[in-house]
Amino acid sequence: MAPSRAQRAARGNRARRARTRRRSAIAALAIAVIGVLVPGTAYLAARRTRLGAVVTGITLAVYCAAAYVALRQRDAVVAWGLDANRLLWIIGGLIAVGVVSVIVLVTSYKMLRPITLAPVSRLFGSLVVGVVCFALAVSTASGTQKLLAQRELVRVFAGDGAKSQTRPTIAANKDVWRQLPRLNLLLLGADDGKGRDGSRTDSVMVASIDTKTGDTSLISLTRNFMRMPFPADSPLHKKFPTGFWDPKLGDVEQPEFYLDAMYRNIPKKYPGILGPSDNEGADVLKVSVGEALGLNIHYYVQINLAGFAQVVDALGGITVNINYPVPVGGNDDQKIPPSRYLQPGPNQPLNGTDALWFARGRYNVPTADLARQARQRCTFKAIVERATPQNVLANYESIAKAGEQLIRTDVPQNLLKHLVTLGQRVKTGKIANIDLNKQKNFPNGRNPNYAGMRAIVAQATGPSRPAGSAGPHKTTTVPPSTVPPSTAAQPSANPSPKPSPKPSAKDTADLTSACAYNPGPPK
């Protein structure tokens, strides 16, 4: 009986496949491994035409779609990377790609290798395929870990269920930075020291960012400020009409009414006074610091100083100029000397621990708090310079894990993609310090001249909201720069008896020169 057409075709296919398997074991192995780059091509080489055409077609379609998205939809890619739910789908897709790559490699090699192989050649081929499969698995696992770390970091930022009475309302369908031409971030360094009942914010700084240029002004507040004011319509103003202090104790130092004690003491004594909040202490500081400086404080970022070193180490350290010996450890009050000093010198590399003490050391340092504030601003500048895209990508998993554990913030997740763009502008913009003028405005911290500070800030950053007006929890999409200049320096709800000094150009200094190497004690 003559064979049918189908039988003859099947015999022809088997014959062609047999001829393809006469190639050497090395050639078969090379084609299979290279075929992982474009899955399906190794099937075509093995004369599995239909299977190869389908897999290759799917691969090319995926590559073309990925190229289009990467080149034309980069904003969408950034948005996906900052969306916790979409990141789960991306992780699932990455795992699927890894599994498919392993399957394609193994099946391709089985189709391509010679039918008869010497034991040594068979062992060598299996070993190479195993190593490549292991490399694919490791790459997939590494990528998955980075994406999981990214997802956990994204979840640090406030989601839809976050509770805060001090965040601005942003219209999602409009240009974010048109609504916020100047973004004011409250940067808090929380210290959970020994013998302390709760956290104190030993470091309080405001970063005021021009969202068009990325130019940033840093404003440091001294931790022993008393009489910190509150807006006239704030519930806190009713409790402290003349600022955060106890008039019954008189004009003396009141450590429990210092700026650094507000974060802990006010929520402890008046829980829920500002309404539902995920971080009452931060909300209190946003309202009060905003009133003291005449700014709408939009968001806060709080870093636990005990773990600050981890963030710096994750970046690979920072480089700063050290102009005088900076103490590591030590306690002025208990007369405990430091264990060592960071020695002066230009371009000194610091690991996380040393960077922390560079920002905090104060034992027997002249003008201790002001000197420490100056070094903190230089630390901020050094971190911005160190956080290059290449460095962040190279150390991303460590950075993400450190941030996840150490950072609290009320910055919403839907603002993250816009902050990525703003961050690029900040890196190329200027970073300057606004000097609040200690000599005139706070020779001591018992009764600072907040009206004078507001005048300085208004001149440096543009018109601000009137003192005593609604805090940021009352604003919607109206930016601070829309307030008429004539109202920028009105008296606060807690007026100071001192006249407001006229601001001058020296109140603002570029940090490039302020952080330069100029040996000598702080002034």
C-alpha cells in the first residue's frame, strides 16, 4: 500500500530534522543559548517551523511594544514603577519571562543536539545549559527583589486611606507644579535617644523648592525656639494664644516647650486636636513652622536619625569639606567627652556613621546649634550630589530597604511620578541657605522675632501667606505665591515686641560657597 501524502510529509520533516541534528554539539549549544535572546529562533533552526514562527512572532511583538513604551511612553513607565498594584503585575510578568526563557533554552537544546553524543559531550552540554538556566533564575530573582523593595518603598508614601489634616488638595487632572509653583517640604530628624519618652525632632529644616527651576532654599530652625506660633484659626492657637510656652513660668528656659519637644508633647497632651492624623506630631510642626516662617508647609519627610547612617551607607557614603574637628559622640550636659573627632580636610569621604555625627556633633563646638545646622545643610547638599541616577540604580535595593524602614511622610503616592521630574531639576538647580539672622531675631531662643524671620523668608522665596491666616490644612489648590506682597509680613497671631529687621542679600547664601573648604572654627 502506497504511503499517504501526510505520511510522506511526516517522513520528510523527520529527515530534515535528522539532518539538522548532524551539526556539532558545540554549534547546537551555541544556537540554543543565543536563542534565549530572541526566543523562537532556535526552534526555527531546529526546523520546528510553526512553533518557531509563533514564538518568534510573539517575541518580536513584545520587543517592539517594549521599545515603543520606553521611547514614547516614559512617563507611563515611571507611573507604573510608582504604583504598588501595577508593580505586582510587573513582578508576575518578570517571573513569567524567566520561566519561559528557561523552558525555551532547555527544549531548544534538546531539539538541536545530535542524536548520538559521547558521554563527555552530553555532560558538558547539560552543564552549560544548567549554568545558563541558573543565571536566568538568579537574574529573575534579583529583579523580583528590587521590584518588591520598590513596592515596599512606594507604600511608605501616603495612600488613599492616609489621614492628614495638613496636606494640600491637588487637582489630579491639572498640572501639579502650576498648582504648586513653590513646594515647601518640612524635613524632620527624629531622635529616640536614651532616657527619652518618645521622639524629639532635633533637626527641623524646610526645603522650599521652585518647581520650575529646581532651585532650593534651605531654612533651618533652632531646636530651642520657644513660643512657636500657631495660625489664629487653629485649635492650637486657642490653647497657646501667645505661642508654645508657659507664661506662668516666666521668661526662662522651658525645655518642655522647645521646638524639639512639640512633636512629642502636644499630641500627648491634646490627642486628636488637629483631627484624624497618621502622625500628629508632624502635623503640629507643619502648622507651627509654617506660621513661624510665613509659608504653607505642604508635606513632611521624617527620618529616624538612629538609622540615618543606613541611608548614607546605601548610597555608598558622601563627601564633604570639614573645616574644624567635629566631635563623634560626647555629651555637654553630662561632661562626657567624644570618643574621637572627624578631622578637618577637603573632600572627606564619610560612611553612614561618620555622616551622622558630621550632621549632629556639637560637644564644645562654638555656636553649637548654628554650627550643627550649617553642617546639616551641607549634608543635605552632599546627599543630593551623591544621589546620581547611576548611583541610585546601582544601590537601589539597599536604598529602598533603608528608606522603607526609616522614613515617614505624608507625600501622596500619586505625586511620586511628578517628584521624579522635580528631583532631576533639583539636582541641576542651585541650593541656597536662608539665614534667619540670629543676632537680630533670636539671640536666645526664649522669645524669637518670628515677624523678622517671615520678612527674611518672604524676600528670599517670594510673597508668602499672611501670618495668622489659615494653615495648609485650609488650602486647596491655591499656591502661596498668589498672596499679595503687601500681606506677606503682617504681624502674627503671636506678635513679637521686636521690630522686624530689613532683609538683605546676605540673608541668602549659595551652599556651594557655604560648604566649601575654609579651615577654621564656626562663626
